[in-house]
Amino acid sequence: DAPAAGKVCTRFDLEKETELRFEVEAGEAAEQVEMELLTGMAEVFGSELNRNKKYTFGAGSKIAVFTWQGCSVNLYGKPEVAYVSKETPMLLYLNTHAALEQMRKQAERDNERGPRVMVVGPTDVGKSTVCRLLLSYAVRVGRRPTLVELDVGQSGVSVPGTVSALCIERPADVEEGFSVQAPLVYHFGSTTPGTNIKLYNKLTSCLAEVFSQRCEVNRKASVGGCIINTCGWVKGSGYQALVHCASAFQVDVVLVLDHERLYNELKRDLPHFVRVVLLPKSGGVVERSKECRRDARDEKIREYFYGFRGVTFYPFSFEVRFSDVRIYKIGAPSIPDSCLPLGMSQDDTQLKLVPVTPGRDLTYHVLSVSSAEDGEEGVRKGIVESPVCGFIVVTNVDTQTQVMKVLSPAPRPLPRHTLLIMDIRFMDMK
Ligand code: ADP
């Protein structure tokens, strides 16, 4: 795997405890950048690099190659920026890992459960990266931690608009991140918790319950604990959602990235036995624009259908009769308390299943295929709390023939017939 001929090669010699940060230009025309470790040892977000192997990073990648002992690295191609930084919070992050590992050891000794950790902070402070780092360090010392992904805008596990949990069994791949096999995924339906905070909290509780059940039967999972990645919305209901999550998961540790007020608020509002720790963000974390985030979301959906890097999937396109499926939206529009029917609360409306009549406006919407058993019409209990088994996108709707065309990862027929509509749309440009 020789680097492409004609690519510019730049060598960087790194002293111990420094990192090389580089960014690959965004956009389709962008040229990939390759990176090779020549001497010494280094890691990318907690995953160790092999020497003399060329790692390839595509458009928009933002990478840090960190070394504890010193190393030299070659970059091939033209990164948008590339510089070496001596100011990194890595030592603090490593100490955090060491403290969590102590807690796991103690849990092992005392037959208790391992640390449940919630990572919080505003957007673009490196929450996902810190989660990845702590999870990779934990598996490297033989643990089996669980990643709980509550960031419905930028999920590292599934498509946007979902919350999920994933057992981590090996360190993240340097180029591709964690291998996503058999995650537990729930439908939320939009990219911000604010669109339906009741549903968001409900799903958080569902995940916490499933995780606790697993811990009861699986000692390794229990000792490994979990690392919870959260949304960047830290005010108002967003803050309340964090407090709810801490209680649902009975978290032991909260890592607050770069937000002193949030740190103080959580210290004040969480039970005293919860350790709330303020950590600095890395200067390397790059702020992403709205467009950048939207593109990342689109890319995530594209990957779900078409694959990623070396792996190409060939999705199917087929017709589905309206009469064969039931489509719901979770949550009725909120109405003033005074207009609610007697005995009904706002909670009920936000968790209500509202039947959707298929029409042209369904086109391009992402639909989750619920794993709930296909019951009688009206037997809808448990759909909100059921995991999803996959996603389809509506590519065309014919109201005349009462048929819609869908893009699906698997051939027809659909495994289940209860579909949940997302606010999120995907236009297939392939
Ligand atoms: P958040 O989860 O808080 O929104 P992320 O962890 O996704 O933030 O980080 C935002 C971006 O910054 C990601 O593209 C990530 O790869 C990049 N990044 C994180 N840490 C560093 C670093 N030390 N150097 C360079 N880029 C980094």
C-alpha cells in the first residue's frame, strides 16, 4: 500500500506528550490524506498505531496523533492544516481512565458494579472523542464497557434521530471508529431532544433498564460499566434531561468538558455521592458549522445504505402497499393544558402514537422499522419502547395506486409492518 504517486510527503518529529493535529479538506473534491508512523509509538484517540502502515483519512477528518514517548510521522497529501501541539489535556484524560479502572478493580473485588460515566458539555468540546478514548483504553486493559449514545444529532453508532447502546469489545479502528455490530437502537425521530423531551427521557430510561438487566446476567458488562455520550444542549430542558439521565443510569461519575457553570449546577443538583469532574477541552477540537453537521448526518445515513470505505452495500428498492404497513409519528402537537381532555396530561400527548396517512409529503423521509410484533390495529402498546430493527427511506409515493417506493438494506418483504416516521429526510443522490 504505497502512498499515491506524486503526493507531497511531510515528516513530523514529535516529542513525548505532544500531538500532531491535522484536518483533511471537506467536500467531494477533497484529496485524502495518508498518515504513517515511522518510529516510536503513537495513538489516535486511544487506539494504538501500527508502524509502517498507511492510514487513510477522507474529506473533513479531524485527527490527532498523540505520543506518550515521542515518535516520527509522515503525512502524504495536502492537509488543510497540520501542526504539532504541546498543550494537550491527554494526561488528565489518562488519569481519568486510571481512576475509572481503579473503580472497576474495586467492583471486581467487592462483587459490585463498575463505573457508570456520563460525559457532558456544550457542542464541539470533544465529548464523543473523550468517550472513544475512555472506551478504547478500557478495552485495551481487558474490560468490556458499553457505549451509550444519547446524541440524537451526531450519533456515533446509528443513523441520526436515534439513541443506542453498543458493547465495546475491541478498541476503535483508527480510520473507521468502533465496529458496530448488533447495537440496541431506539427511534427518537429528530436531531434535537427539544422536539420531544418526554420521549427523549423515556428512551433514556429504556436504555438504562436494558443495560441494568444485562449487567445482572453479565458480570463483565457490569464491571466494565458504561460511558454515556450526551447532546450539547445543556440549558433548560436539555439540562433537565442530563439530570434525568444521571438518575436513570445511576451514574457514579460525570465528566464535564469545559463548562464551569454546568459543572457547578450538576454538583448542586446531583446526589453527593456522584463524582462531578471538570475537565478542559482539547485545543484541537474543531468547531463545526451547521452545514458541516448536516453533511455529517447525511453521510451517516448514506453509510447505512451504501457502506463505508472498503465495504460496499447494495440496498434494495421495492414497492410497499399502504395497506401492508402502519405508519406512526410519536407525539401529537402539544396543546394548552386547559384544552387537554380530562385526566390526560401533556406527557400522554408527547408519547402518543399518531397514525400518518401516506401522502406525497412522505417522500424522502427516513422511517424506522419497529421490532414490535405486528399486532391488531389498535394494539399499539410497547411500540415506543421497542427497539428498531432497521431503517428505510421513502423514495416515491403514488397516492393513485396507494403504493410507495422505498430504499431498504434488505430485500422485500419488510420484516415488520410498524413504521415510525422521522423528521429527518434523505435524498439519495447516487
Ligand atoms: P462533540 O462530541 O463535543 O461535539 P467531537 O468529539 O465530535 O465533539 O469532536 C469534534 C471534532 O474535533 C471531531 O471531528 C474530532 O475528530 C475532532 N477532534 C477532537 N479532538 C481533537 C484533537 N485533539 N485534535 C484534532 N481534532 C480533534
